[in-house]
Amino acid sequence: MTARYDRRQIYKYSLSLMNVRVLYERITLNRLTTCYTIAVLISCVVLISLQAVTFVDNSQAITRLTPIVRGPNVPTGIPIELGDHKLFICPSLYDQTAKSCRLIVDFATNVQTPPALSNVLPESCVISLMYLDDIVHNARREDVVTFVFQLWMLGVSLFAIIAQSIPHISAVFLGHVLGTIWSAYRLASTTSMRTFYQANMVPKACGGVDVVGNWWNVRIGHDIATTVLNILVLQIISFLSFKLYNIYTSQTRARVAASPQVYSAYKFFLLFAAVLQLSVFYALASTGMWIDKVSHAPLKQLATHSTLYLAGFIVSLIFQVPWLLFGWTTIRYEGRILFLAFLGISGGLLILFTVIFFSHIYLYTFVSWPFFGAMTMTSYVLLVLTTVLAVICRLKFGQGLAEFLNAKEELEAADFTPVDFQYF
């Protein structure tokens, strides 16, 4: 019994050493793969460090605002900007009109509504800071999503090198493009909000009292550093990804020759796999942000069907993991029955993410929170695109793609030198 156990342990240890050897060999395969690995590791460490700093920045602002906006005498409702720089407080999100909402301050004309809630800050200031507090809370949620996104990108990048996967290389490139665009937008948005706060909130709503002080300059300085670094990383990753894409594509063609029909199916498979990787992350991220948003004040008090919202999105979270596995497996191995399951989950997710737009609270969050709106729309577009590409790939079943990929993997596993191996 002991000898058999020892043999099993030795076998498992040998497998682990083989996996480590494969990992090392793939990373050090050539100068390009080594540079790519080093680039993604360094960029991930630096970017998540800057994101952690930004998270701390936003937490400091929330610490300053919380005693003011969570006090016992703060009016109930949610501050909403309606019209041209007019701040209202509304009892619900179902009727956002001037008749049901109360005007707090008109920043265009400097019209304020007395009285003061305390001896320090007037009501207009407190409610204006409630509006700012909600924006900063959203920014901190964005920090968490971006932090996880960088770790996800690192994992996909390393897998791309280990598996020599063109879809994952493509997904990493597209991810860096989207991340760079958003970091630039976030810098512009924060700068615009600082101008509005200093030119309107402080002098017109708070009587010259600046609650957050120099916080804006510190935050924008970190945003500038993050944006510049994202642009630099995008240029490096773009160059290396393009080189790796060409190498992996040429290796595939050299190892296994195939007909134009098979290569056409292969290209759609690569595109589908890359979009699927991004679609899952964006769907999980937008769903997680919505669950966190509706679970906390002030939306939690205003959401009349919050339990139903949470249940629907938690179910979607559960189904997104098998959706990823089904999607990859059914196209890779041409599983016809599994494709029906994948298509059924896709249809269910599309229906859920379409119906939810009829919710006043969801629509308000979508409009008032640009990051959430961008993530939600990107997730929806990627979901539709993934489904369409899956259908196109399904129409190409039986054209030799599965056999082509099997031959490719077998030759790679055997460390086959790229020579003219003819499949057709």
C-alpha cells in the first residue's frame, strides 16, 4: 500500500515538474516570448499599484464626506442633476420631474434654498456633497474593477504564452485598448468634475467651504500617471502582440497545412474565442458593479424591487461560468448538443440584459454613471457579437476545423518542428 502511494506521489511530482518545464520553455522559447512575459508582468505590477493608490485616494475623500452626508438630519432622497446645472433632491427615481423633486441649488443663477441643516454647512451644501459622495463611491467601485481587470489580463497573457494561443493574444491586445481608452476618459471626467466642484459647489452651494481641499490635485496627478503608463504599455503590448500573432500563425500553417475552407473556419474560431474571453469579463464586471450599487445606500432605500434585481443578476453570474466553458468547448470540438445549451444561455442573458433596461433604477444608474454605462454597453455588444460568431462557427461544423485543431495540438505536444505536415 505504501509503495503504491509512493509511486503515485512520484508520478504526480513528475507531472508537476513537466508542467514547470513546459512553462519555462514556452516563456523562454525566444527573445520575443521572454520580452512579452516580462512586459506583462511589469506593467501589471505597476498598473495595479497605481490603481491601489487611486483606491486609497477615493477612500480618503469618502472618509471626509461620510460624516456630512450620512448624518441624522440629512434629508431622504437622492440628489439628481436636472436641466442645465440645477440640482434637485427627489424622493424616488420613478418621477424625476420638477413637480415631484425639490430644487436645491441652481448653479447657473446661484439660487439657493434655505435653511441650513447645521451651524456649519447649509442644506444646499450637504445635498451637493451627497451628489459628490455618490460619484466618489462609484469611482472606488471602478478602482476595484480595474484592479481585477489587470490581474485578469495578466492571467490571460501568461496563458497565451504557455498555450501559444492566438485568441488569448488577441484578447489581451483588445483589453489593453479598452483599458487605455477608459483611463483617458476617466482623467478627463475627473478634471471636469474638479472644475464643476470648485467653480459651483464650493462658492454657490457651500458658501466658500471646501470640504475635500487639495484632494482633487492629488487624485488627478495619479490619474495622469495611470493614463500615460497605459498609453506606453499599449504601444509595447501592441508591438509584441503583433509579432507573436505572426509567429504563431506562421507556425500553425507550417505544422499543419489545410484548405482555404478550413482556414476560414479557423479565423472565425479565433475571433469567437477572443471575443468570448472579453465578453465574460465585462459581463461579470458590469453585473458585480450593479449588485454592489443596488445593495448600498442610497439606491437600496429607493429600489422597491431590489431583491428581484439581485436574484436576477446573481443567477446571471452563476450561468456565465458554464457559458464560457460551453462556448469554448462546443466550437473547439464541434459539439452540436452542447451548442444548444450555449445558445440557450446566450438567449437568456440577452433577454435579462434587455428587460432590465425597463427598470427606472437601472436606467438611472446607466445614465448617471458613465463607467457603468460603458461597461454595460460593451458587455451587451460583446454578448451579441459572441452569439453571432458562435452561430457562424456552428454553420462551419463538419468542414475539418476540429480535425485541424486536433492535429495542431498533437504536433505541438510532441514538440514537432514546423515542417510541411500535410493535413489535406
